Amino acid sequence: MPVTVVLGAQWGDEGKGKIVDYLAQKADMCVRFSGGDNAGHTVGEFKLHLVPCGIFNPKTVCIIGNGVAVNPESLIKEIDALEIRKVSCRNLIISSKANLIMPWHIILDAMQEEERGAGKIGTTNRGIGPVFSDKIGRFGFRMEDLISKNMEQKLKKLLERAVNILWQVYGYKHSDLKYENVLEDLIEYRDRIRPLIKETEPIIWRACDDGKRLLMEGAQGTFLDPDFGGYPYTTSSSCILAGALQGTGVSWQNIKEVIGVVKAYTTRVCEKNIPFQTEMPDDIAHVLREQAGEYGATTGRARRMGWLDASNLKYAARLNGFTGLAITRMDNLGTLPKANIWDGKKYIEIPCGWGSDINNGDAHNYLNMIARLVGVPIKYISYGPGRDQVIVKKWYSF
């Protein structure tokens, strides 16, 4: 029953998609446990937002867990895009307990962000905050509601509530939230995804009991967690190990490995007013951003660029219980002449220039420094976009 959890150790965009895809080649099941279509995982030429990255292994059962907020329109488009390119989704399952992102969630998200004025938090306007608010407030619309005989009654009740809030609080004119239109769309979505909706906990538990290899896939990163991240500049679902349990129903006793994915430097997709301690000078940031294509997979926004923050990584390691680290984008960092690592008090400067040659002595020094400062061995090193551009080795230096 070996369960491996893959988590972002920074602010998301660490390259989790590639690491999950790599590990999924030997996994029997891959389960996405948090987030929504605000999170983008890039695997080769594909950008996934809801479908687990294990989908590229036809032998891997892929589950969208109960902790994921699902925009059904986005999901269907993603499935169609995969199948057009000969990637089968026949092994895809959706938890009956997963909440749906409804049209009013997206409208409310935009209204709330506008309400913040100069204090905007950089939401993607995908309805994520409102859908998780409704989930906790027990006004959610779940997959099991979509296939229930009482679907229309529940939809009508929730829509009336949402329309009242939008009108009374924000003065929103809701001509595009007519019941008949929303119902028509939901019926269309239901017809497409009904066969995928199942109670997933027994499926996952059976796999654990049978000794199958399970891979748990997180979204975003530790410092976007609503409890332990830089609140209020966070997401709305749990990004840490605890979220993997809550978002799937897996017991902590089944977890055998927790891999923290770390970019060799740091990036953030956020507004300029949000603090970013290790941000690089603009001239260096621009060069590295263009070299590495550092633009959001979901929003297309330019990522803010920073040096590696080892003190934050040590916090993330303690919070999640990392058993190993996966370092990504080593080839991109290696194009710079030198790099800095923040240890919590000062910068440590290390020469770069190794490019894709991870056997270079300076590259080893950089990796050893990370392992020593964080106190966790480095198990995987990625030095390019290809599945074959991963080194499996342990760096210990503490």
C-alpha cells in the first residue's frame, strides 16, 4: 500500500506536473486532491487544470478527488482536448463529493476582487474562493447533486440565493443567470460526465488494501495554503499534506513518501503589492523569465522571479514532513553566471553556468547547499522538459 504524495513546496508553479507525470509511469492510481481549474500543470505540450497528470499512462486510474472544485465546462473541454490528441480518458473518475463551480461563483469572484480595490489579492476569477466558501457554508452543489433526482429543485434554491446576494450586496444585474439557461447547461454537462461520477473512497481504499501504487497530486504550493501561507494572499483549499488526506479519504497510515517539489529558484504569480522577500533585480529576472518561459499556465501572467528561499523551504518541510525533495528547472538556473540562496539571515552566493550539465561541480554545490539548509535529501533533479531529463539520486549534506 505505498502512497506517495507530491506537494508544491513554494508558491505553486514548481513543476509538479512533470514530477507527477514521471512518477505516474509506475503508478496504478493518480489522485488529484485539491484546487480547481485555477491551477495549471504543464506536462510536455499539454496544460492540465483538472485532469490528474497520470492521465498520460493508460494503465493508471486517475481520480479527481472530493477536495477538488470542478468547473464542468472546463473539465469537458480538457477531456475533449486530450482525446483529440489521442490521450484516452477512459480511466478518469470524479468523486461524487466534489463540488461544482457554478456560474454565480465566477461572477461573485470578480465582484469580490473589485471590492478589494487597491488591496487586490490576484485571484484568477475562476470562482475558487466563492465555491469553497459555499462548500464550508453548506450551500455547495456537489457531483452527487448533479445526478440526483432532486437536482432541479436544489439548483433553483441555490440560484435564487446567489442572485439575491449578487443583487443586494453588489447591485449586480443578473440577466445572464436565468434558471432555464443554467439548467440547460447543467443537463448538457451531466449527460457528458455522468459515467465518470462515482463514490471514490472505496475505490481508493481497495487500491491501498490490494497493495497498489498510489500517487497523490496536489495543486498550488505550501505558501498558498489558506492556513499556513501568506494570508490573505493565498488560495482557498488546502495545499499541504493534510489536504491530501481530507481531499481523498486516504488515511495517514497509508502515506509512505512525501515529495516536496522545489523550483531551483522561486516564482510567484501575484500582484506587485504582495510582499516577495527574495525577489530578483529586474534585469536578472527578465532574462531568466524569458529563458524559462515563466508565465502562468492558467492566466498567462508573467511570474515574479526570486532567489531560492531555504528558510521557507525548511518551514514547508517541517509542515509537510517531506521525505525527499524534487528540484526542477536546474537547467534554466544554470544559464545564469551566479545565484543566491537565502538562508533566513543572509544570501549565500554560488557560481552557476552549468546549463544542463547537472554533474558539474557548481551544480552539486548548489544542490548540497539546499539539502543541508532544508534538512531533507534531494531525490529527484529535473534539468529539462523531457520525461527522460530527470535524475534519481539522493544528495545528503547535513
